[in-house]
Amino acid sequence: MKLLHMDGDVEMPEIGCDSMMLGDKHGNWEGHILPGTLFLVWGFHWMVSSFYRYAQSMQKNGAPYRSRSTEPIFPFWSWTAKFNKYPMEAILKVVICFFLFFLQINYQTYKNIICTSDEKRAGHIDTSHVASWAHASMNLGYMVSGMVEIVGYYYDLPAGLEQVVLSLGIFIEGFLFLFHKKHWPVDVTIHALLGYVIVAECTFTALEAFQPHNFIFTFGRIATHLFQGTWFYQSARVLFDGLVFWTETPDGEMGPSMFLPIIFTYHLLLLVVVMVAILVGFMIVYGNVKTKSPHVREMESFGLLDTEDHDGTAEKAIMMNNLHGRKY
């Protein structure tokens, strides 16, 4: 493991309680697919609910859109109303994250953090279990976020506090990934790319606290949340499926690491295309949005129409005669 010191990177060995050097491979396929699935399900829930609320805000008498750190469950279905009387997402977040914390430090056997008295390195940190504790601790930030959201459901908290706490939970995940054990260039690259996604999601979420009516920040948070899910799937495929394509040779071949950023951009572009298509569908079905007339499209192309207000009542055309006499 490399730690950054003032004099540069210093290689630090990982030693088990038996004083033996640890192997290079940590984690498993299931440990990447499970969080990936949770991020995808959670992100999909955010997406359909926030897209629905945004589409509703575009109706003539719709209430202004406002971002939320927790969303109602399928608000466009009447049968979910009985569940949405309670902060279901926040409750599920607390329960699931609490369960995952204990699952990750008890998977197969309890992963004690201190070497026991009958081992050679008694009293020292059990390095082989640090990664499990780090992964488990990533759940705690999201769990605390859920707790704050439950309190905020019943009491008036300062505006934006729930988004800030959620942003901190995302930050904790990224911070722990920063010090995650990495070995080969592919391992380093795939975690670095995930780190960029986490930083972006943390930023979008924090911005929502200060600009709650800006749907673009919500869109960005959801996109990066889903991106985490797809990238965890990609990580499992690359690191644990044993494909020759992603195998690095001892001579330091960089092909796999160089190709990963290309795959990364494909994930991003596909997510954006799918999300925009779904958003347009919600706008048409629930927002009564019609296609623009040729006249409106022509005026917008010349920058002559302000279309920031969705209900159409505040569209302001710049009269053509105001342009006469302008000197360029």
C-alpha cells in the first residue's frame, strides 16, 4: 500500500496477524454487485419520483419544483399513498445501511480489528480486516443521513440541512475509497474513476442545498448515483471475472488501464441519453408539455425568446424593431 508522505510515495507492506505478507487480491464479485444493485435501485427510485415532481411543476398551476434528499415511493401510483405517509426511504436507508455494516464485518466470520493474544502480532491492527471495516464504514454516513431525514420529516430543520448531511455521507464514501487498498494499474484506475463520480455526486448534492429549485443539480446527483451503480458492475466484471481482456501482464502492459476511461465515458453518455429520454416522457405524460411550434423554435435559435418559465405565461419576446440601429 502506498501512503503519501512529504518525500513522495512510500511503499508500505500489509502484514497479517501471523506476520505473513498479505496477498494482492481483496474483495469479491458479490461485494461489488451488491452495492452496485443498491445504487441502481436507489437511483431509479430518485429518478422516477423527482422527474414526476418536476413534470408536475411544469403544469399551468403546478407548485414550483424543490429538491429533496429523500423521495416518496412512486408518487404517481395511488396505492403507494399509504406508504408515503411515512418517511419510507429514510427508514429503509437506516435499516439497510445498519444491516450492511454488520454484514461486511461479519461475512463468513467476525473480522476483528485487533490481533488476538494467541497470534504472533497480538495487539496490533489486523491489516487483513481493515478493508472490510472501511467498506462497512461507508454505510454509516448514509445511515446518519437517513436518521436526519427521519427527524426532518417530523420537525422543521434548517433549510438544506438534509442535503448537506447526505453530501457528507457521500463524501465519507469517497474519502474512504481514497485510502482503499489498490495494487495493479487496472485496480488503481477503476477506483480513481469511481472517485471522480463520487466527488461529482457530492458536489451536486451540496449545490442542491443552496439552489433547491434548480432541477439541473438534482439531475446531476441522480445521474452520478446511477453511475456509481453501473461502475460497480463494471468493476466486478473487470476485477473478478478473469477475462484475458482485462488481465495485466508482468511486463507492465497499460492497455487495460488506458481503455477503462473510454468505457467510463460510454457509461456516462448512455446514462445521460436514457435519463433525458425518461425525463421527456415524464414531461409529456405528467407535465402536459407540447412540442414547440416552428415559430418558437425559430425565435429561440436567434435568442429572441426567454423560456425559463414553464407555464408559458412569462415568455418574453424581444421585438425585432429593438434590434434596428444596433451597431456591431
